[in-house]
Amino acid sequence: MKIKIALLNGDGIGPEVTAQAVKCLQAVEETFGHEFILTEAKVGAAAIEATGDPLPKATLALCKESDAVLFGSIGDPKYDNDPDANVRPEQGLLRLRKELGLFCNIRPIKVFPTLMEKSPLKKKIIAGTDFVIFRELTGGIYFGEKSLSEDGTTATDSCTYTEKEVSQIAHLAFKAAKGRRKKVTLVDKANVLESSRLWRRVVKKIAESYPEVTLDFMFIDNAAMQLLIKPTQFDVILTENMFGDILSDEGSAIGGSIGLLPSASIGENYALFEPVHGSYPQATGKDIANPIASILSVAMLLDHFKLDEESRAVVIAVLKSIKKGIVSPDLSTSSKYGTNHIGDFISGNIRDSDDYLILNKENIWLGKSTII
Ligand code: NAD
Ligand code: IPM
Ligand code: MN
């Protein structure tokens, strides 16, 4: 298969982790006889430095003419620490999501059995955790009207949702649930927010077309707690943009590190794959960032193109690195392995190993069911 991929490394640890993901893509390309055409473009702070724009026209054009986007991370302390900066790296990612119509962000959260003791939570609480967050990605408070009064003392961000925005992601969440444990939990704040009440009405109606799926509702404040006391109760969490952002970082603690969490952002015409984490500026250039979130984002990319065997090969190589203790310092404080070495090990395993042909599907971390 020939796939054109726009490679947007971004800032901070972005380039370091995507470099490892690219090694894995190349290993898949060679092992399985595909052609992955990778073209790089700037985004975020790196793009602001070069062009003044966090999403230059050429970058957007490249993404639009590609079959998929592999994204690193954006963000820089220079902007984080300057609330007065009008041009910000994050605007590049937000505009890209909007321009590509990536309304559905899929963030699977599972615990690796061999990493259970890395979680701050007790083993008996997290054992068997396997849920996926369907986060709405192009609406809500992120994209509502913003204003700041002239005297700078009053600021507004409004949260707007339309029935269409809710229903398009809700359908995808129900379809995913059909292939999983058949449960959708809508997380909202319908006791306070009008936009959440719209979500409840629309999602309730859509649920009627999926009689085999159970729908339940949970307020965001309770969900934030339930995630820590009984994460195994969740199958598919459906939620709006901001709640999904917060819940996914919280969820990353269950499995031991945010450095493990990949994501896929899907729309009608485009797809983008990126880690859940950010640019982790404290780690830039230190060869300590965990590359697994980026590598598993490649697995999600391969799944998206129905390259099941290939995706499985990537996941198995990741599992092997974890099992052998070839992990970054976020998972083992005494680790002597760096980002690059881990990338070499995982990509080397994709090349060398043929166990993915015989391994039981039970062992696969990213089940097919998480991806549509
Ligand atoms: P962050 O995700 O960059 O880092 C938070 C913490 O998570 C780190 O201190 C580190 O302990 C851990 N971490 C993150 N990635 C890791 C990895 N690969 N390996 C090991 N540990 C890892 O979030 P932040 O510090 O809140 O934000 C830093 C910058 O990143 C900000 O500018 C923010 O806007 C941006 N950001 C970008 C994205 C994105 O590009 N999608 C996502 C989140 C944050
Ligand atoms: C994420 C990030 C982004 C978001 C930021 C960088 C705009 O936190 O991808 O989770 O809030 O969506
Ligand atoms: Mn986030």
C-alpha cells in the first residue's frame, strides 16, 4: 500500500518521539512491502520562529494533500509564560484540527499487565482497565467566541455545540461500542450547562438506533473521581472537547505514564495521529522522553488503513520492549535506556520478529475495536 504521510514534528520532545515513530514506520514498510512517503513541515513554535505563523499555508496544504498526518507535539515555555502573546503554538494545532474537520479524537486507555506497579493506583483497582475516550475535537469552549474587555479586567470564552456536532461523534462512539463491551458513558455537566443538556438529548435519541449498546450518563466531576476509584466500569466514554482533554490526562495516570498514550483524530476526509502528551519542554534534547505514545500512534495509523497485521507487529514490538524493561525513566527511575535506543529496539523487533503471526490476539494492547 502507498500512503502519503505529512510529518509534523513540532516542538520540544516532538521531533525526538516522532523520529522513533518514523523508524517503526520504516520497519513496517520494509517488512511488509509498503511505500510510506513522508514529507516534513513545520508547526507550532518552530513554525512561528520560521514564518510568524503556527500553521503556515504550506503545512496545511501538505496535510490536505496527504493521506494522513503524523503529529509530534507543540508548545514552548516562551509562550506558556506569556499570557499577552497573541500568536501561540497551540493555535497551529487547533486550526489544523478545525481545517481538517477532525471532530473525533479517539484516546484508548489500557493497562499493560507488566506495568501495573508503575501506576499510583492499587493493582486491584486498575487490573482489567480498558476504555476509550471519544473526545469531540472541533467544537465547544475551545472554538467559541472569545473576548477581553478593553480595560483587560473581564474575559469570556463561550461554549457552543450544535446538534450536528454532537451527533457525528456520538454515532462513531456507538459504533465503536458495538465492537467492544457495548457500553457508552456520556460525560457532561447537564445539571448546569445548557450545552450539556443538548448533548444528553441528542445522544439519548441516537442511542435508540443502537439497541445492543447501553447508554449511561455521568457528570464530569463524578467521572473524574470514578476514573480513579473504578476505572474498569468504563468502556466508551463520550464527551465534549474540554472534558475529554482533562479526563485523558487523568486517565494516563492509571497506566503509569502519559508517555504511553496514543490518539487518532478522525474526520470525514482526513486523519491525524498524535500522542496525548505535550511537548514536555523540560525533557527536550535529553533523550529521556518516552517514545511509545508516538509509536502506538503509528499503530493507530496503520489500523486506520486496515493494515491489521502491521499494526499488531508494532504493538507486539512495544510490548516486548516493556516486558524486557527497555523503557524510559518515566517508567523506571533507574532506566539506562534513552528515547533513541527504545526506538531502535522497537523498530528492530518489528523487522526481526515473526511472532506477530502466532501471538494470541488476547495479548494485543490495542484491540481492533478501539479504531473505526
Ligand atoms: P506535557 O504533556 O508536555 O507534560 C506533562 C508531564 O507529563 C511532563 O512533565 C512529564 O512528566 C510527562 N510527560 C509528557 N510526555 C512525556 C513523555 N513522552 N515521556 C515521559 N513523560 C512525559 O504537558 P504540559 O507540561 O502541561 O505542557 C507543555 C507544553 O505542551 C505546553 O506548551 C502545552 O500547551 C503543550 N501541549 C501540547 C500538546 C500537543 O501538542 N498535542 C498536548 C498537551 C500539551
Ligand atoms: C491535547 C492538548 C491540546 C488540547 C492543546 C495543546 C491545544 O492538550 O492535544 O490534548 O487542549 O487539545
Ligand atoms: Mn491535552
